[in-house]
Amino acid sequence: MSDVYAVRRARLRDRYAAAGSTAALVSRPANVRYLAGGAPPGAVLLLGPGEDTLLCPRTAEGTGTEGGGRVDERLRVSVLPTASGDPAVAAAGLLVASAAESLAVEEHHLTVSRHRAIGSVAPRLALTDLAGAVEQQRIVKDEGEIACLRIAAEIADQALGELLESILVGRTERHLALELERRLIDHGADGPAFPTSVATGPHSGRPGHRPSDRRVEEGDFLFVGLGADYRGYRCLIGRTFVIGTSPADWQIELYELVFAAQRAGREGLVPGMGYRDVDRASRQPLEAAGYGEGLAPRTGHGVGLEIEEDPQLAPAAMGKLDACVPVTVGPGVHLPGRGGVRIDDTLVVRPEADGGPELLTITTKELLAL
Amino acid sequence: MSDVYAVRRARLRDRYAAAGSTAALVSRPANVRYLAGGAPPGAVLLLGPGEDTLLCPRTAEGTGTEGGGRVDERLRVSVLPTASGDPAVAAAGLLVASAAESLAVEEHHLTVSRHRAIGSVAPRLALTDLAGAVEQQRIVKDEGEIACLRIAAEIADQALGELLESILVGRTERHLALELERRLIDHGADGPAFPTSVATGPHSGRPGHRPSDRRVEEGDFLFVGLGADYRGYRCLIGRTFVIGTSPADWQIELYELVFAAQRAGREGLVPGMGYRDVDRASRQPLEAAGYGEGLAPRTGHGVGLEIEEDPQLAPAAMGKLDACVPVTVGPGVHLPGRGGVRIDDTLVVRPEADGGPELLTITTKELLAL
């Protein structure tokens, strides 16, 4: 396990070397953490041709190496002096005296200004595009990563379970969200995986709803979407409940529809299935029921060191699922003015011989009346 | 007041027109919000030569216009169809059929990939650099902005005041931070201005310390740094306390030293004073006492729509304070293994004739033993 980061760096090196680059500069924080074990704020990772080096800004009194996970002990760490500027530029400077002729950089992360500054400090270095090479490598997880996701999901299930035992009517979306985030921490999360979403009544079913001062009322749909960050790995769970003793007919019908759509998506999570086919499985029942117009552009996505990463489960997505890819499946329907239903799970794609998709978020999906 | 955004856009237009550009594309979220009143996630603002347009991605069922403040009603809003890609690229596309010959973009915000995509869709458009034009314009605040900061500071003072009345010993940094964030919301904040910092014992005095599971103990220094976001405007307050009945001599001495340094910085906040001179005023007493080595690279900075914006109060900073510039003054000393003291305030630079600097964060700076 302890050479996991060195192995990841070696895989990446094979890839950029095959594309003709002699060195690579990784600047996107999740990519740095994936390859270095930790990503102190502002740190960049320089790979080859010499020793791999993590370059960190010196922040105030600190060395700059704290935070964002524990850096691989076998990696050279260079803490830059105060006010020495951008570590990405310093990294390029290190190559000036080396044999490197080209440097692959993350053009989808570096700003135009930083890219130009790198070019200025090392004008004879050809800058190429590393593109999404690290993101691609991150899609399939190892069992260590999946174990972190499993714990993250367990923490989110616990936090959600406790909330359901408390009195909800009269409390605001903001307060419920804060309480959930406190419970995530209580159960060992390093933090929430993303800003917790609590949506009541007419807000329910809107993806990405930010908690407001609206209070939970009798008869509401209540949507709760949360996740834990455990050692950098992030999961997601979303559930919709009804408040009061007996759901209305339209609520039961809508819930059953979304539940069936979500189940169809989950059942599509087998190795070799196209990303778009999983999306289709969730989307088709909702379209058939006349809700095609307002659907979200995708019904799920990968999770890992970021809460939204590849693959995208969307109509135009290219590619096929592999085993050991964790994804969310979360279709939803929102009826303007009335509210709606979303049900999100995090699962890991597994071969059918191994029992099929592994459900990480195990809170019940029965329609609970609270 | 209602044409405040149009006036800001007109000022920016004068500036980029003088630099030879016929249009500008603003992509940095705080800059979009400053000029458009709101910044829905992913939105970009296209200025001139035709009607100014806010281009928003359509997110799921929403129109994409929610969140990040209320968009100026007089601004044209274009909500892009699902899956139409990057609004910045769509904005450049709008210019293809126009008379625009050049477009100023924010090279310090746009990635290389986005910049290239803009160039591809409008190959005859010369792309120039808007650089920090909007950030510069944001430095001096109007009274509406200062009113928001004043409320933000009042909220932070209230949250901190309530915490001080509760029992602290035995509670973890994480829990105290979460409680403070809940209290910020209780008092009307839209959210914390930045992740709340609580640092106990040996952690105290470290800038940017992230709350850990360490519990408050008798004899500790306790540092609390927090701020509220009120309508997008963010303030900062930091205070250091001692836990227990009687501070040790070294604690009193260190506190008095940092207090004197912080007061010297505050007293330097007059129009016309150099940024570096304010920094020097705070820094010199700490250096004279032998703590020069480990000091943070700056002792304060501007606040507004971002918690860290221009100006920087640092040894190499160029420029002079204007009236109506809100800044923080927050020197600190950290003794490795023992802890330390930081004291941060948010103030607005005012002419001496108007009474000098306006202190927004009014919680006492006496050394409280809790």
C-alpha cells in the first residue's frame, strides 16, 4: 500500500512519455493529492525528468505542507521561501537547467496568466497539454479508495438516520443543513463532501437547492442531500421524505415513479454498460411519464477525491463503465410550485459474478412519513 | 441606488475602451457579481459593443439565474440551452456577427483551455487582457457596500459574544467552529465568510489553522477567527483568549505585544498611507521583540465580495490607501509548541476629519480569561 502514490506517478509518467513529454506539471489540487498523497494549499507536483518534487508555498509561519492529506513520505518536498511567487513557475524554473525539452501542463486548470509566466521563466521549454490524463486515471478506484468511500457513506447514513429521529416541523432548511454537517463531523468526517442541501415543500426536488429560511411544514416533501469527506474521498446520498402522517396521492405517485427510475439506473451499473445507457435507464421512465422537459442534464456522475468527477451519466456521454468505478445515481422530478422528489445513492460498479453493484449508501428508500 | 450596477459597468467600459478594446468578458465570479448584482454559478458577463448580457448555463430544472445575489433587473440575461457548453465561449460567439474587433478577457481567471475555445469560436477577434481592472475598481467601496460589511461585522460580533458565554473547556475545535457557524446563520448571515478557524493551545496563533479534534484545556490560549457573509460582503474578526482564571506571565506579555502591534496598524489606516507602511507599523514591534522570523507574509488585506482582496498590507505592496477602503489588520505571533496570539479587525479607512478609521468589529480586545 505504501508505494501506491509512486505507482500512480509511474503510470502517469508512462502516459505522458508516450505522448512525447519529458516532464509534467500537475496543478489541479485533487490531481496533486491523488499522485502525492496530500495537496497543501497552492502546492504543485513536478514529475520527471529528475526526482519528482512537490513544490509548496510557504504560508505564514507554517511550512505549507499541512492540510489536504498526508504527503507521501518518499516524495521530495520543496517549500518555497516567502514571496517567491507561484510554485508552478518555480517548478518550470527547476527544469531550465535540466535535460527536459517539453513540459506537459494541465491547460484545463492553469490560467492564461500562469501559463504565460511558466513560458517566460523557461522559454526554451515546449509547453504541451497534459489534458485530463490524471482525471482519466482516477476513474477506476483501488480497494483502498473504495474503503474510504465506504466509510464516508456510512458516516452520511448515520448523520441522516439521527436527523430522522428528531422533530423536523418548524425548523428551517438552514438549521437542518447545519445540524447534518455537525453530525457528519461527530461521526468522523473530515468535513461535508459538499454544501448540504435541505429543500422543503416547493423547493424539494430542485437539484443543488441551497438551504433557505423556509421552515418544514406539515404535508411538505422534504429533500435532504448530504455527503461526508473521509480522508479526501467524498460520497453523496439524497432522500425525499413526506412530513405528516399520510402522504397525498400525488406525492405517492411521484415518489414511486422516481424510485422506479432510480432503481432502473442502479440496475444498469454493470461493467461494459455505456454511460449514456445508465442515464437512459433512469431518464426514460420519467420522460414516459411526461416529465422529460425539466430533467437535469445528467442523472449521475463519478465520485472520489471530488464530489463531481468522471464519468458523467448523461445522454451524450461517451464511454463504458468499468468495475470499481464509484458513481451516483440520482434522478429527480421537480414540479414548479409544488416540489418534487430526488433519490440519490452512491454505488460501486462490480461484476455480476461479484454480486453486481455495491450500494454504499444504505439508508432506506421507502417513502417515510415523518 | 438602483443603477449602481449600470454605473459600475459604464466605468469599466470607459477603462477598457481607453485601452483599445471594444468588448470585455468578465468571468471571475466576484467580478460578475460586482457588475451584474448577481453571479449565478458559471455565469459570465459580456460587456459591449451591443447590449450588456449575462450568460448563464441552464442547470437542471432551474433557469440558472438563482443564487449568488439578485441580478440587476435592467441587465439582459441569456439562459443557455442545456449542454450548450461554456457560457464564455457562447459569449464570444455572440460577437462574431458584431462590429467588435477585440475582446478583453480575464487572463488571470480563464484557463488556457477556455481561452483557446474562445479563440476558436471567434478567430477574427483579437483577445486582449482585461487584467485586474475589475478588482481595481472594487477596492474603494460605496456606502451601500460598507453598510453590508457593517452588518456582516455585527453578526460576527454577536456570534462570538454568545460563544464566550458558553462553557468552552473540554470542547473540540471542530465543534466550536461549527457552533460559531450556526450562530452566524442564526443572526442573519448568508453563510460564513470563510471556514471558521478555532485554534487551541499549541495551535493558537497559527494563521489559517483548520479546526482539529483537540479539546480546549485549562491554561490554553484560544484563538477564534470568523466572519459573516451578508449579501455577498465578507468581514473578518479574530480574537485570542486565555482559558482559566489567571493567564501566565508569558501569555500576558505576548498578548500585550501583539495588541500594541495591531493598534499601531489600525492607527496607520488613514487615506494616503502606503500599504507597506501600514504593514510596517504592525510588523516592526514584533520584529523588534525578536519574532521577525516566523511572521506571516502580510498583516492585513482588503475585504469585500471576497474575504481576501486588494489591497495587500505587506512589505513589498505598492500603493496607498484611499478613503472607503475596508481592510483587515491582524498581526500575530506563533511560538511553536506553545501557541500564540492573533488579533484581527475589519476597519474602513476614513479621513481624520471624519473621525479616522471606522472599526467594524467591535468585540473587546482586552485579554479575557474564560
